[in-house]
Amino acid sequence: MTAVAPPPTVTLSADQARRIALRAQGLLGSPDRRAGVRGVLRHLGAVQLDTISVLARSHELVPYARLGAVGRPAVEHAYWGAGASFEYWSHAACVLPIEEWPLFAFRRRAYRDRGNLWSHQVSEQAYRAVLDRLRAEGPLTSTELGGAKRTAEWWDWSESKVAVERALAFGDVVCTERRGWKRVYALAEHAVPAELFERDPSDRECLARLVRQAGRALGVATRADLADYHRLKSAQLDAVLAESGLLPVAVAGWGPDGAEGPAWADPAVLDRAEAGGRHRTTLLSPFDSLVWDRARTERIFGMAHRLEAYTPKSQRIHGYFAMPLLTGGRLVGRVDPAREGRTLVARRISLDSARHLPALAGALREAAEWVGCSAVRVEELHDEAVRPALAKLLAD
């Protein structure tokens, strides 16, 4: 049954909703530099991981987009140092603040109820053997546990890999570190702080707090937006939405045919709907939580953005890993980046208007410097007429 909310008492314009979303995501207003990368992670509640690395890996691009050129080693240390976070299934495979460990008890219980995962079978003996190894030797990678694969095929996991991934899903094991992109597994009872490990909130409490956290991170959101943030089921969302602390609002243009549509908002942001602040100009990872929900991105920013990494090259419109360009609180184009030595290569650039060329040039120069590149080369432009102007801006 869909959650029944009282009639909304606040109506927001589409521009107000857009500014609220940007501020909630840390992309409008002054960033909290003292809190740094860990502050970004705690505020967002989840940072998605992905194997693709062209400019940098997605989990590095997320704090960069908000804080600027924070050192990449500092980013990795903030995530994986001193037990500040753990990796688990949220929106997808995500880095999560360690404080959220108790909130995913509902998902760990659900995985236990399901039993075998991903159609992989594993014996109880192999499962116990993995836990015994971790108890005796401390944190280990899947390779150290006996190998990740039986053959070269990615899905053909070894029995020890199946066992440790099941233990990760069940919560007997936790990943609080990656080494060379390999998960490092540890017993949860050893790696999770005792005061967090011992908490066992009910499913309802977990869900209510995760919905509240998603609402704070999104600022204003539809039911679908809220459910998508941590990939909750509709019934799970509806069961707790009324007690989440979020307020029902109406947003102009969010309904059918541009009508007002129902939404929910973090009450802390409603009185700042018209507040100003510094807009960040930056390139965004396609997996950034500002844009990872494609329907929401199109509704708020009017950009129909799709990841084309798995689209045949000949059919790509914007490129393999096209990164939306954010400036002035709007998405105004895309850049498909690569690196060749110390050169940042913009393989394909699509821009809504030539007036955004200074913002594009600034974002390219900043990104190049951040990843240690001293030059920028532009290959394909949506409009070759702007090439001389862009080249001049990049040279200045």
C-alpha cells in the first residue's frame, strides 16, 4: 500500500527544488573543508564504487567534485584508513560511513534468509574455513584466501571466494579496505567498533533511518528517488515514510504534463530554498549521487544522461565515460575524458552553448592538474566553430 501523507503545505518551484538538491549534495554553498572527504561521505551516506577508471575512479571523483583538488592519496586514506568506512550493497556496491553499519542489519538478515547468493553454491565447511582463516590470520584478500576464480571467466568464482562473499553479505565478514582494488576481508566482530557491531536495530528502525538519511542527502525527492538512494523496495519505503521526519511538499513540474508533483523534503532545507552561495563548476562522475538516478537527473536538470561504456562504440553519442559538466547550478554539457601520459584528453565534448566555454575550460584545467597532467588535448567537439575560442581559454 502506498504511504498516505497529509496534504503538502509547501509548494516549491522547479528552480527552488534544483537549488535544494544541489545544496543537499554539497554542490552549492561553501564546502566543509575541515570535515574533508570523510565529511562528504558522512553527509552523502553512500559513495558508489565502480571499476572504470579514466580520469580517476568514481569514488575519487565524488569528493573532488565537492572539495576541489584534494590529494588522491588523501581520498583513499579517508575512505580506507582507521576503519572510517565499510563497503556494502546500498545504491550499488558503495563505500558507507562505518556509523551506518547497524542500519544495514535489515539487508544482512534478508541475505541470510535467502541463503545462497548469485546462484553460487558453497559448503558449510568452506564457509567455516574462511572465517577460521580470518580469525587466525587477520584481514586477507580473496587471493590470499585461496583465489578469486577457478578459470579466467569472471563469474567462475573459487569456493573460497563464494564463501567470503556470502560472509560479506551476511555480515560475518566486512570489507573496510581495498588494496590495489582488491577487497580486504576481516571478521566483522574484529573490524567494526564494538558499540556499532553490538547494535541490532529492527528492520523498521533501519529503514526509517535510511529513508531519513536519503532525504537529507537529496534535499527534496519523490518516493521513487528516496527508494532508489539505498535501493529499497516500495513496500519498505511506504512502511516508514510517514515516520522518517521528511515533510510532504509539492514541486512544480514534477507531476504529469508539468503539473505539481508530490515529493518529500528535509525540513532543515525548506527555509533555505532561496539561499544563495557559491556554485561549484566541475565534471561529475556518471555514478555521482547527484546524477546516478537518471530519471531524477532529467526531471531536475533536463539532461537525459546515460552511461555508454557498455554501448558499442559506433553507437555512442557522448562517449565511453561521458562526465556531465556542472556550472552555475546546471548541467550544461558532457566531456568524455582519457589520459595519455601527462595529457588529459577530451575525446568528445558536447556543450549546450558557447557561453559555457569558460566554465568548460576551467573544469578541464582543474581536472588535469588534479590528476597530474600538464596539458589538455581536445579531440572531437560538438561544434568545431568553438575550437579556436576553447583553445585560447585553455592556453590562458
